[in-house]
Amino acid sequence: MEDKPLAYRMSPLTLDEYAGQEHIIGKGKMLRRMIEADRLSSIILFGPPGVGKTALARVIANTTKSRFEQLNAVTAGVSDIKKIVGDASNPLLSEGRKTVLFIDEIHRFNKLQQDALLPYVEDGTVVLIGATTENPFFEVNKALVSRSTVCQLKPLESKDIVKVLKNALSDKERGFGSMDVKISEETLLKIAETSNGDARSALNSIELAVITTPPSSDGSITITDEVMKECIQTKTVLFDKDGEYHYDNISAMIKSMRGSDPDAAILYLARALAAGEDIEFLARRIMICAAEDVGMANPNALLVAVAAHECARSVGMPEARIPLAEACIIVASSPKSNAAYLAIDKALDDATNTDTGVVPMHLRNAPAKGMEELGYSVGYKYPHDFPGHVTKQQYMTDKTLGKKYYEPTDIGYERKIIEYLDYVKKMTGQEE
């Protein structure tokens, strides 16, 4: 054990040692009751790295009376599954006990491997415990998911990580309890906050600090904020630009812009940039939000977003963060209207699913000689020839007369649009 990393050595052995995840293993919670009663059914644990998925599997291994087998989906094959299933089916080898099979990174199992496992999960030959950093509803065989209880593990809170660190510093057998390590409560809290909910990251950092800090004359090792800064180069970013957190983060950024919270929007933009997100992807999402959610309430927001896209693409990072931030804040701080978005979708629905008729003859061009004799362009009134540059004439097709697609709100610039459209009605005698 001395050669193992601190994070491995400090893996909890019992439920009482386990930190966090009270929503699934707190007193009286379903999973805890299943473990304590040794009445496990198949479960899939998913969540970001370092939140205790493998640790929970080890706790189950130490608590349950079942046989415990472990595979890693990266290295295991169908033959490994068949061997474990064969042993589980043999009363002599299984000793009449239920077999719990823990598969780490189960999302990396291909379809053939998952299909090979399915019948034995279904008939209860093995109880499956799968662990994954990916959303199992997307990455794991739907039949396996439907036969399992899916438990989502959340990033640990700072208080939970402080508890883990204190245990590591006080445990004489597995941690640094036999050494005189001095560290303040404030420094422990900073380590916890920097780890962003990842206990493994926090333990790795403090292990590096302890083993690389020379002891003082009295044999004690003092860990200061300055020491920890050297051992934690950058804060862990809880974000994966290729996985679920990519989609969660961009969804939160868009919804924050839509919800007119510039502080939240800029935070999610910063998280994406810190994780190395494609700046053109971010710029495109801001442009879409400007068009869809701000719309005609502030048409200039889309101009700023488009300009930010061009600027970011031209200058690249790190300067690209500035125009992207400007566009993000403009969109989040603008009045909102989705009237244009609703208008085009409503019109598209009609154009796709109904007969919207033909273009009126007076609105058609007559570019070739003889077309006017057939009625093309005949009767068209040029609006600039009339007072107010508007005049009454039919623009809708005969089959869509009276249809209303664009319904402006009374927010932002759309107030002026309502005033102008009312003016048009007055000038053309269409007032109700």
C-alpha cells in the first residue's frame, strides 16, 4: 500500500467513511438500504471524475456478503465476461453466493460486449455495478440501463473534500497520520475549492505537497498557501468539451443569456474558454441567441454578435475572449422578444403543410416583353408615390388573407415597430 497513491490508499472502506453523495447514500436512502441489507440489484453510477464511483463500489465490496468481481471496460473482453459468468453459475466456485460484477468505464464497452452481458444481468446470474463519466442514457445499452437503477453522483462539496483531506492527514495506516503535518483550516478549504468537487485531485495535490516539502528542525512539515500554489498549478475545470459537460455548460450559458443574467452567462462562457472550447462554436451560439431570443427587441444585438464572431475568428485566443464577452453581455442585457422566431416557424408550418396560394399578379415582376399583357405587375402601387410612403394594397396571397405571423411585443425596439405598424394601418385605412 505504501507504493500506492494517497487517493487509492484513502479509498473508504465503509459507508461511514464515505464522504458526500447524501442524496443517494444518506440515512434511509434507497441505495444505502440496499447495501446495508445486502439486497443489491444492478446499478449504474455516473458522474464526473473523483466523486466516488469506484470508491462506492469498493464500499459495497467490503460491506456485502456477495462475491465481488471487477473488470475495466478498457481492457476486458467478452471472454472475461464469460469466465465470470461461468464462475457465478457454478455452485462450487460461487459458494452459493450472489456475484456482484463491477465494471469501471462501462461506457467503453462496445455493443457486442454489452449484449454478451445483458442476459446474465436480466436473469440475475450477476448483479451489475457500472461506473461511467458519461451519461448512461446516451452511452450505455438501453436494455442494460432499463434493468438497472441509475444513480447520478454529484461533484463533492468543499466541506466533504475537507473531511477527506483531514482523514488522510490523521490516518496513521493509510495516510500521513504518523507524520507531523501542519496545515491551516483556511488552506484546506482553498485546496477543496480549487479541486472543483474532485476528491482525487485534492488528495493528489496534498500528497505532492507533503512529500516534496522538507521538514523543519523539529521534524514537522508545514504546508502553506504558497506551497499549495506550486502543487496546484491551475484550478480543475469541471468541463469536458467533448462530453456531457460540454452540452450542460453551453445550455446553461444560452439559458442565462435568454434569462437576462449577464453574470451567469459570462461565467459559463469563461468555463468554456478555460476548457479550450472552440471559439467559433461559442460565437455561433451567441449569434443564434441574439436572433432567437433578443430578436427585434434589440436588432443591434445580432450585429454585435456577428461582429464578435468575425473578430474572434480573426484575432484568435486569448484576445478573442474580449469580443465574445462583449457579445455575450449585450445579448444577456438586452430586452427579449422571440416574436421573429415564432413568426418564421408559424409561416414555415403553413408553407410546408398547407396550400398558401399563388403570388398576386400585381406583386409579380414583368421582366420580359409581353408579360404585362398577361397581367404580371399590373396594378402594383409604388409606396413611395403616396403620403407617408405607404398605400393600401394586397400583399398576402388570396389563401392567406388575414393571417397573422409576426406579433411584436411591447418590449424594447418592438414598441417602435408597433407604433409604425399602427401608423401604416391609419394611413392605409386599415384601423380597426
